[in-house]
Amino acid sequence: MGYLDNIIGRYKRMRSMRELGCVYTRQYALVGLGSHCVSNLLPVIQYLQLPLKYICCTSEKKAGLISQKYRGVQGTSSLQDILSDDTVSGVFVAANPHAHFHIAGEVIRSGKSLFIEKPPCRDGSELESLTDAVKRYGTKDIVVGLQRRFAPATRILQKRLRGEGKRHYHYRYLTGLYPEGDALFDLFIHPLDYVVFLFGQAKVKMADVIIGRDGGQTLFLILEHKDVTGMLELSTDYSWQDAQELLSISTDKGQYMLDRMEKLDFSPRRSAMLGIPWEKVAPSRTVVVNLYGRNGFVPIVPNNQIVSQGFFSEIKTFADMVEESIGKSQKYGLESMKATYSLLGEIKAKINKV
């Protein structure tokens, strides 16, 4: 037991030293202080101990209270104060979606690294304007905050799908009413970007929209990718208390079921003989392999919902890019959004005709 205890103790010390050695030295600023920032972004920024110098908001009164709430952080209502400060290397933007395009442009022109929450802009022409500005001003560290791309389940799913023949998928994304904005660009951008991220560029084969009397909106879509076809139901006609997000993917090897980024299961495909399903001839128990799921019993960081939803990894990825100047903008930045915005524009044009 002494030998085993020694090995365990050595591993724990190595892990602790590795975590303590992960130090961020660049200065950062946060633009926006809504519920999303407070609930999802700031906890990660604080956990990683990113040196946050400014928090910017539109209200001067609110800005005056920031330093009392967050020690060592300066509250301001002036974006220019941040952009003119040469000590600030990276800027997190999570303001009102309608302001994202303007703020993103200002940050890019300043040459500072940019983390921009979705949607970064309202249409393809604005996206092109931002990507042109990136090339003109040489900004190389950019991350668009579509957190599903960074979720642990996504990494597992991408690796598994890489070696399998894909047949079709079914995606249901169901929330409650959304009267405060554009559901297509503010909400449905999540599942639409996700299928583009997983399966590549898509074209709309079929689109229909149903508008309820209370404003609930439901989109039914059939999308064609290079090697797979998918059916989607995207809706604000359900409930926020019981919001649902379920993606099932059929492959040559079996079926994947991803539930709200929290649980990823795989069921191997049942064998057949001359087109006859063997399970009808010799019934057997259904095999379900759990590939990912949070352990709610052990309260450690990997079992936190902020991690499983991808918020932790997206912020850490951005901070690592800024600190190391590794420039992965093509993978996670504005350039990576072109196929998504092309799809959004096509859907918008089709549903406007309905």
C-alpha cells in the first residue's frame, strides 16, 4: 500500500504543479455585463485568473459599481478607453447582439484580439466586412463564441464520425417564446452552426415555417451536406422550463444520441442477413454505450455544466491564443462562419417566401 500511496501522491503533486504553472499574463477587457456574462463567462475568467482590467457597459451608474463588486477591475462606459489602452491584449464582447457588429469592427481596427459572442453580425455582407477588416488590420486571434463547438461531447463525436460512413441525422432544438430578438440569428444559429461544424457546408433542400398566434415560430428544414442529409425542427413554440436539444446521427456502425451536450450515447447497428433484421429472428438486449456524461456526484470542474456546454473551453482557447499568439482564427474565428451565414441567408430567403 505504501508504494501505491506514493504513486498516487506523486500524481496529485504533478497535477497541482501543472495547474499552478498555468499563469496568464496578458491584460483583458470585457464588454457587456448581462446575465450571460455573469453566469457563464465571468466564472471561467475568474477561475482561469485572467487579468481582467476593464468591464465596459452602457450605463455610467452601473460602471461605477463594477469596481466595488469586482476587485481590481475598472468599470467604464467608454469602449475607446479600452481600445486606446496598449496594455490590453484581448477583448471579450458579449453585449446586445445588435451592437456586436459595430463593437467587433472597432476592436479589430484597434489590433486587439477578439472574443465575440454570437451572433457576431446580422448577415453575410456584415460578416464579409469584418473578415476584410481582419485582413486589413492584421488581427489574428479571434474566437466566435459558439460554445457547442468546444463542448467535450463534440470532440468525442468528431473523432468517432471521422472514420464512419454517415447516413442521416435528426436534430430537434425546442425552446419557449422569444419576443426580444431574431430567433433565427440569436437562437437557431446554434444548431445550424453545429451541423455545419460537424458535417460541412449545407444547402437547403426543403424549408417550411409555422407561426403561432402568440408569436411562436417553428422551422422545419431538410439540409443536404456533402455526404449526409439531415432533418431539423427548430422552434420557439415549446417551453423554456423544458427546453430540448436532441441530435441523433445514423452511421454505418450505429446510432449516436446527443442530449443537450450533456450526454452522448452510441447504439451499435443490429446485423441483418439478406436484408432480414437478425433481431427479429433472435431477439437480444439493446446495447447502449455511454461515450460522455457528467458525473453529478463528484463536484469537480469537469463535471460542471459550464464545462460540458463548452463555455470553459472556448474562453481558455481564446486566452491560450492570446498568450501564445498561435492564431487559430481560421478554425474558430470569423472565417469559419462563412458557411453558417451562407446557410442562414438561404433559410431566411426561403422562409420569407412562405
